[in-house]
Amino acid sequence: MIGIDLIKTSRMERFMERFGDKALQKFLSQDEINLVKNYKTAAGFWATKEATSKALGVGIGKECSFFDITISKTDKGAPIIKLSDKIIHNFNIRDTSVSITHDGEYAIAVTALQTL
């Protein structure tokens, strides 16, 4: 299953300006917030979570919340996504892959989920 999402980074910039620290807390855990360098990084994380929920075929909502998807990084800085046990079980997920890119005013994420 594949999901993709695109976000204009200025949208995230306005979101963070409007809500301050609480903006990131609406969709990221504290460990994820610690990885955010600026609004562009935050936009990439938003796109990752949206793309992952789209790959599941449900979007962000009742079946999959922002907090069912966790983003971390490898030692070399590559993004990794982990899914909650609920998501792994309900959707029979075996493996995940993610790619995040930024170009100009946009952040794009693509995720691939492999099922059992």
C-alpha cells in the first residue's frame, strides 16, 4: 500500500506562529518534536503522517490518529516510521518505508506499507 502527501511549508509556518508550542503537540510526540529543526521539518513530518494514513486507506481520523504513527531517524538521519500495535494488528502491517523531500515551498512524503 502506498500513500503520498504534499504540504505547502508556509501553511505549517502559519500554524506554528498561531499556536506556538501547542501546534506541534497536536500531531507530534515529544520525541518527534525534539527532531523538528524548523517549520519545514515539521511540514515534512505532517506530510509523512498524512501519507501513512492514506496508505492505510483511512486518512487521519477514528481508525488512525496522528499518534498511531511515530517518526524517528536512523543514525544517518533517514526517516523511519513506526506504527502503533493497534494499526499493525488491524491492518496486518509487516513493514514500512518512508521518503520525505522538500523543494522550494513544499514538503512531500511517500510511504509504503507491506502487509502480511
